[in-house]
Amino acid sequence: MASRSLVEEIKGRTDIRQIFEGCFPGRRLVPRGTRWWSCCPLHEERVPSFCLDIDRQRFHCFGCQAAGDSIDLYARARGLSNRDA
């Protein structure tokens, strides 16, 4: 198992917006205030309910309640466990 400090170092070197754009190419992100919004790539929807909080490096979908950090987002996008991600 990866040590906590290694996981924190990986999180510190990644940008959640880059993870989103790499995992979901073609999905449009729209800035609103300090957050970026999109239709959730994890479920079907027509009205954007998915946001990236760049300052906190977190995501949250108000539709399906998915939330987490860059590792959680990568894991969900690739169908991996957090450990494998």
C-alpha cells in the first residue's frame, strides 16, 4: 500500500482540471466564480451539475452525489479502485 505521504505528493503534483480534461476529452468546462462546471461525465444529464473546485482540488456532482479529489476522479473515469488509481 502506498504511504500517505506518497499519496499526498501525487495529489500535490496533479491538477484536477487536467485530470478531468484528460479523462473526458471533449467535455466542456464553463467557469463560474472559482469553480468550473460541466454536465456530469459519470451519468447522463442535460443540465450541468458537476463542478470542479480548483482551489480545493475537489469535484462534486449535485446530481449523482459523486465527490472527491483528483485520484477519486481518475479512478471513477477509468473504472479503477482508488488504490489502483
